[in-house]
Amino acid sequence: MVRHVALFRWKPETTAADVSKLEQELHALPTRIACIQSYRFGRDLGLQDGNADFAIVADFIDQAGLEEYANHPDHQAVLNSRIRPLLAHREAIQYVIDHTD
């Protein structure tokens, strides 16, 4: 399995309503993109200074699944209409996970 983690910091003018609209669209992606094995996302709880504002954690069978997701038109639409307009900074990592534990 390949795990993709993306962390976002929003522009200062980003509103809670903006993030709610993003969450609505993200919620629909697993039903539209078959290669997604697990898909979780959420806002930072504000418990520690310096954290990102929002995170997405997505699991895929393999690297090909991650690439399919990254290039899928529905994912690209969310990126272009909801994420990029709010985005001040992004960090990401992809790594292999083992679900046998």
C-alpha cells in the first residue's frame, strides 16, 4: 500500500465556509475514484502552534493508484476550484505502509 499525506496552510482570508465547501467535495472523491482504498481529511484542532490548517491522508494499492488519483479529472477539479484558491503553502509525503499489523 502507498499512503499519500498532504498538509495545507490556508491564506489568511480563507473562511470556515470555504473549508466546508472543500470538505463537501473531498467527501465525494472516494465514490468517484475507484483506486482510493482509504480517504481521510480534516481541519487542525488548534492544539499546538505551528501546525498545518488541514490534512488529507489517502491510501492506494500501489504507486499506479496514486498516479491515477493525482491525474483523475474529479481530483483535478477539486484542486483547481477549491484547494489552490485557498492555498498559502503545501507539504506532502508518500510512503509505503503495511496493513498487516
